[in-house]
Amino acid sequence: MAKIKLPKFPKFLMAAVVFYLVIQGLYTTGIMNGYLLHIINQSLIYVILAVSLNLINGITGQFSLGHMAFAGVGAYVSGTITTLIFKINPSTPGGIWIFIGAILVGGLVAGVVGFLIGFPSLRLKGDYLAIVTMGFGEIIRTIFNNIDYVGGPRGLLGIPMYSNFTVIFIATVLTVIIIRNLVQSSHGRAMLSIRENELAAELVGINTTKYKVLAFVIGAFFAGIAGGLFAHLLQLAHPTQFGFLKSTEVLIMIYVGGVGSLTGSIIAAFGLTFLSEGLRIGIRALADATNLPIGGEWRMVVYALLLIFIMLFRTEGIMGTKESKLLKLEEVD
Amino acid sequence: MGSIFNAQQVVNGLQVGSIYALIALGYTMVYGIVRLINFAHGDFYMLGAYAAYAAFFVFNSLFVGKTGLVAFFVLIASMAAGGIIAMLANRLAYRPLRYKPKLSSLITAIGVSMFLEYFFSALPIVGPSYRSFPDIIPRVNINLGSATISNYVVIDILVAAVLMIGLTLLVKKSTLGKAMRAVSQDKDAARLMGIDIEKVISFTFLIGGAFAGAAGLLAGMTYPRIVPYMGIQPGLKAFIAAVLGGIGNIPGAVLGAYIMGLAETFASAYNSLIGEGIAFAILILVLLIRPTGLLGEKIADKI
């Protein structure tokens, strides 16, 4: 009799719990300082952004260049709820529930915006789609820049610091599990088939428009969640955080990690966030040590070269389309 | 407040349109030949402006007092800078990816654009802050009754017109132009006819980059200040102009650029928020209603 093994997937959860306990332990015992924890928090938020963009660009093969605009929607909506409407702060009793609600509402609004943008634009393909998503992203940024209620060009300031390691960690793990399960489901298979050959997918009866819009909306929802978490971590939401350049940073993550590999996105989100901070510190130290005018712009020069070299010499990224064993389904025999 | 549709606005719109047209031509020519949206194109415009800035100080000390000669050399320098860097970008970053999936060249183009912007702002001799651009030719205001126009505006429109006529002649009459048209129609057939495709592509980048460089000089003179990030916005707007006219179509790019210039000038006169967003609104409308643009031909999906 064939033995039914439990899916291996809980291994991912176990690994996640171990990661959480180690980081939390190191921080509580004072071995790791707050700065390092802050970078880890940022990396985790970038994991949400990269994995959700990968669902659109990597899994479904639709090139979006305006991902951070959805994060902006989430950041501004949740920031408005916590800061301007309820005026809560971390000492408010029950404030955490308002915060969680605000983050979810931010994600939902971002998802709705994703639907409104995705439904008409996903008729376009390839580079046209890239341009139109970039255009919408810039329009959203221009709108933030011009609404005085949320601070206009100054940005929305004084957002309460609610995003701590635990909250961000749970959100990240949930995002990875949900998107990973989605990719492994029949819906995910339909999305993959659109990436491989849209015409063939249509011919075998897949409603390609539906699945493209679905991927776009889900991606936008999680980007909105990430944006909300970011706003409550950095305690501000600023129009420049959500522009085209920031979208490019997330794009670099998924291409460095490997388009279509969630594992790759996770690795790249951590790797590049740490690289970015390392370069920031390294360049400042170098400038101090040599007394030469070495500006922080060199960090982005390195980033740009990294992107070009990855494209030229390893177009498929670190992981290609492979997934780590932790994220795979076990075959049941 | 008077009407926003007055002679002053029309002239300003034509001037902005001329600069967009010079940039848009490069976008459209490159797209027509290699089907690549060259995101770095706006940065060739920035390089043109910086090369002109440097060349002005060199030539102005070499030929003291000869304004016309200095202006001519400055124009050549800006075009050379834009053109040569465009050619190098093609050779080093785009050519190795020619037969890989199209999106990988698009991402590389984003990388090249970021590299040029940050590299120049990181270089201590250029720096990330604004520089004021010197007056290459004395600034004169011409009074036309209802409108006051600076001679710079006239120069912008005229230089752009001359360059565009030159390009039309090149593409329509010369052998090289014929080769360019052939490659844009069918690469493989052109190769079989003995055309060196890579040479034609390289030349297209050279001309496109040179035009963007010239636009950078004109913009630097007119708004007199330059910064390494100056190419992002005009690059995007010019790209939208190219899409509006039908990307890959040379007269379309010029038409789209003038429409964009006028639309933006009128919209900004009406309300600054609308002025900021109108370009993207136009882009989205065009792509949703008529993705092939005003003069573009419909391309059927090949199965």
C-alpha cells in the first residue's frame, strides 16, 4: 500500500520559527544591536515586495515597472488611518488592532488600485505594459505629491512606530506561504502557462485575462501590505520612496534572484539589502579614511553595474527558476 | 487672467516640442531597428548638456570673441558626446543580448541609465548638484506685440528644424538611410542582401545619441542649469511623444513631440498638477485606445 507522506512544506515553517527565535534571542540578549535588527526588518519587507512582484513578473510573465506605487498606496492609506484618523501611538490600548486593520485596509485599497490599473493595461504586452505600468506608477506618485492632507511633497510624517520584528516577520512568512501555495495550485499553473506561451494557454482554455489580472491584484495587495509596514517602520511615507527608481530596486532583486524563483527573491532581498547597507557604511568609511570626496552615489553605481552584469552574464539570475527544497511540495506516492 | 491659448504659449510649446522631438527621434529610430526601448536615451541628452558645458569653457578661451564659431564647436561637442556614448552603450550592453529575450535588454537599458546618472553625480568633477549653464550667445528678448520671445527659443526651434531636415534627407536619400529602412523592415532579409546589420544598428545609435546630445545643449542654454538627473523627465516625455506618434515611425515622433510640447505648455498654464500629469495621461490613453500611435501601422501577432 502506498504510504501517504505528509507534505514537506512544514519544514519551511520550522525553518522560519528557528530563524525567528535565533534573531529574537540574539536581540534580547544584546548580542545583536537595534541597527542590525532594523536592517533585518527592512530585508523582510523587501522579501514581501520581491515575492509579490515575482508573482507578476516572474510567474505570470507580465512586466510591471510600477510595483512601488502599490506599496505607496498601502503606506499612505494605512498611515492616514493610524496617524490622521485614529491618532494612535504604541501606548494606546488596543492600538495594535487598529494598526493591523489599517495595514489590511492599505493592502486591500492597493489591490483595488491594482485591479483598476491592471484590468485595462494587461491587454498590452511586453515593453508596452512596462511603460504603461510605469506611467500609472508616476501618476500615483504625482497624486501623493499634491494632496495636502497627507503632507504633499513633505510626505506624511509622525506615523507611529508599530512595525516591530514580530509583526513584520509574521507578515513576511504569511506572504511567502500564500504566494507559494498559489503558485503550486491550479491557478498558479495557469499563470505559469501564460508566461510560457500565452497563445497556447488560451488555446487550452485558460482565461488568460482573468489570471493576469488576478496575479496583478494579488501582487498589488501584498505590495500594499509591505508599504504599510514600511511606513510604520520608518515612521514616514514620502512620495520619493515610491517612485520609479524604487520600483527598479525591487526589480533588480527579482532578476538577481532569478525570475520565477521565490527562493531566489528571498535570497536576493536579503542579500541586496545587506549589500546596500554594507556599501553605505563602506563608502563612508573609505571617504573618511582617505579624505577623498567619495559620495554615497557610488552605492547606486555599484547597483547599476550589478544589474548590467547579471543581465549580461547570468540572465537567469542566481537561482534560475529553481526552488529550495523548503518551498517545494513533496510528491505523494 | 487671459486665455491660456495665446501666442506666447504657442511659441513656448513649439520650443519644448522641438527639444522633445530631437530626443524622441532617437527613441523611435532605435526602436524601429532593434525593438528596444532604450531607457538610457534621456541620459545621452544629459551627457550632451555636460559636454557642451565643458566644451564652452575650452573653446571660449581658444577663440575669444568669436561667438558663432564657439557655438558651432559646442554643438559638435554635445552631439559627439551623446552619439559616442550611445554607440558604446549599444556595443557593450545591448549587442551581447541581441538574440536573448527582449525584456533582458530592457532591464539592461534601465541599468545603463542608472549607471550614467549615478556615475556622473558620483564623479567629483561633475557632482550631484545643479550647475548654471553659461550664456553661449548673448540673450536678447524680441518683442512681438502680444508675445515676448527670447532669441534662445528661436534658436531651439531652428536648430531642431535643421537637424530634422538633415535626418530626413539622410534616411530618404542616402544608401545608409536605405540600409536603415531595410533593417527596420526585415533584419534577416537585409542580412541576406549583404547589409552589415550591426554597423547599421551602431550608426542608428550614433545618430540618435547625437540628436539627444544636441537637445541637451539646447535645453541647457534655454533653462540655464544642468544636473546629472536632468535627462529622466524629458526622456520619459520624449518617449511618450514617440509612442503617441507611433513608435518606430520618424515623422510620427516629430508630430507626437510637438503635440506633447503644446499640450504640456497649455496644461501647465492652466494648472501645475495637470501639467505634471498630462504626459502620462496621454500615454495611457494612447496605449489603451490606439497602441500603435497616431501614424503607426498595425502589427498583427504572428503565430
